[in-house]
Amino acid sequence: MQTRQRKPAKAGRQKIRIHEVTAENDIRYRGPLSFQHFMALGWACIVLAQVVVILKLGGRLDQSIAEGTAEFLPTLDSIADFSLPFLLIATFAQILDTSNGYRKQLIKNFGAAAGICGLYYLFFYHYLIGGMEALITDPSQVLPTIQSALDRAVPYGFLCFNLFVDLLLCTLVMLFLNYKPVHIFKGKSVVIFRLLTLLPIGYEVGCMAMKIQSARGIIRIPAWAYPLLPVKPPMTFVLFIALAVYVKTRELRFRRHGKTHEEYKAFLKTKRNSWNFSVFLAIMMVIVSILDLGVVLGFSVNEGVHFALEKEMESVAVMETDAQPETETVEQAAQPETESDETGEAAMTETDQENPYEEEMYSAVEKGAYISIAVGFGGSIGLAFLAPFVLLFSYTRKPKNELIGMLIPAAGCVLIVALYLEGIHQALFFLPIPKIDLAEIREYAEFILVLMSEQGIIL
């Protein structure tokens, strides 16, 4: 009996394990997009988000603007939501590809977040509150009045605008989970350093719980906390944690075969690992999008079920209260027509109550979706459309000019300021304010000057 001999596997088809990857057997493909491209796209989306805000405000001032932008404004708003994923991927790439990426990213994101907080506090408390206190007889009523007005004006009872809080939290997660301490937390105590990952995660969860309670109207988030709230959808944060865990587990797999941490750093710079990271990121984007949609549906179903259970308990309580033996009286027997009419009216009333019950059920389901959107769920559904684009990204691709990376945020800030200045300029033509006659102002100014000269105030 002849034994069947196995054909030798082709060299090109042999699967190379991650600890066997070297510069010699590395793949050729490298994505054409670097972190600078994603940073530029992220800031472009931020600028586009400000355009959406200005157009929405303009639509409130003039109905023609609202009608003219109704078709494309939702599309622009959806594209603007990609700002955070682009910036998160760019931040992740810089952390992976540079030896001192943690330090640079921490300083940059903390400084930017603190700067936005400082500007907000300066404008809100010094100029707005302080300016109104100078004009009001009872200055102590200014802050409660403005806070009450904000609670009614801002959506869900809070504002989120400091994007660098999100970037700082994500950088801290990556730092505590993957950074190798040198001076402190050495040896077995490194576990304590890894557990510090729970701090940024706990901050994110705590803010999410506050947003839920604020959307339900249970608590009121004070105005000073607005610049400290995360902006990103929670599922985007989950995506970043998944990427950080992916990098950590890959290091454990790599070092299981006797490799060192320095060899793992060299492995991170290979094109094969960059491609594997891009593929994993694309798959996770699709998964996160599906999970995000499921969470929104879960909130809606939960509110609907909770409402149905409440109605069921109320109906049972009413039935138990009304379940008493009824005795037919002589007057009821003598008036059959009246009883029939009452029965008909009761049937009609019961039929009419079905529609309000259904409307309340729909309202409960909408409330669940409202609360989930307030927290940020549903904002990551569009990541699935970004997944194919990520396959063109490579965190190992070096930008041709590193100075451009510093100029991109500055250019974005300049564009945002220019947009708001132009928006204010255009709004002056639509505001319902009376026009000013310069001739009357000139005459009034001349009268004031003459009066001041007669009083000897001016020479």
C-alpha cells in the first residue's frame, strides 16, 4: 500500500508568526495615508462642524436659510461626526510609532484641554457674568438666572465642546495599559500602574451617568462642568480601549517566545504589523457600529418595556380595587335602556383609550432613543462607512514635513475664528433690529459736544 506523500508547502503561503517578523520578511504594502492626513481630515471635520452650527443658527434667524440648507445640512452634520475618529487614529499612530509619544501627547492634549477650559471660564465668569453684575442691582441673581436660561436652552441640559478631554482620556488609557514604567512601579508593583487604567475609564463612565440623569431631568449639570465633559460617543471610547488592549495582547504574544520589549518596539515599526493593525481597526469599526445601533435600540426597548410594566401594574391595582360584588338594584332593572347606553359609552371610552395608550408607548420609546442620543450613543454608527478608508492608513508612514503637523491645528483654529467672524457679520443683515441713521447720530454727537463745551468739560 503506497503512502501518500505530502506536498511541500509553498514558501509564499507559509504563515509567519508575529515573533518571526523581521525587516527581511516584511511585506511590501504600506498604506499611502499617514497620521498627518488623518489629523488634517479630523480638523477639516471640526471646521465643518462649526459651519453646520453657523448654518443652523442662521436658519433660526431667516427661514430662507433653513429651507436652502435643509437638503445637505444633515449630510454635512454626519461628515462632521468623523472628526473624533480621525483624530483618535492620528493620536494612536503617534503613540505607536514614537518612543516619546506618550509624553508629547499628554502635554499637548492636557495643555489644549486646560486652555479651552481657561478661555471658557474667562469668557463665562469674567466677561458674561461680571459684565451683567455691573448692570444689575442684585448681582447675586445673575449666575442663577443665566444657569436657569442655559438649562432651558442647551440640549439635554449640558454642553460638550472640549474635544481634547477625549483625547487626553484616550492617551491616559494607552499610557497606563501599555507604557513600561522605568523609575517607579517596577517589578510586581507594575500591576498597580496597570490598574490606573480604571481612572480614565471611570471618569468616562461617571460623565456618561451624569448625562443620562441630566437628560432625564433628574439632576442639573452646572455650567462650570461643561468644558470638563467628554464629547465623543461612548462607543468610540470603547473602540479606543479595544485598540489599546489589542496592542497589549499582541505584545504579550510576541514576548511569550523570549523576545524583549526593545524587539517589540522594532516589531511595531514593521509594515506587516501596520497592515494587521489597520485590518483589525476596520473590523472593529464595523463591530462598534453594529453595537452602537444595538445600544440605541436597547434604550428604546427598555423604556417601552418599563412603561408597559407600569401600565400593567396600574391596571392590576385598579382591577383589585374594583373587584367587589355588585348587587343589582330595582332601579337598574327598571332602566335597561340607560344601562345599555352606559355600557355603550363605556365601550366607546375603552376604545378611545387605546389610542392614547399607544401614543404614550411611542413617546416612551422615543424617550429612550432621546436619552441614548443625549449620552452619545448612535454617534458611532457611521464608523462602518469609514472602515474601508482605514485600510489606506499606515501608522508607520513618516510624514514628509513634521512642521505641517504643528500647523494643522493652528490653521484649523484660524479657520474657526474666521468662520464665526463672518457668521456674525452676515447675521447683522438678518437680525430684527432697526437701522441706524448716521445723520441723526452725527447731530446728536454735535449736540453733546456743544453741551460739554458750554459746561467747560472740554476746551
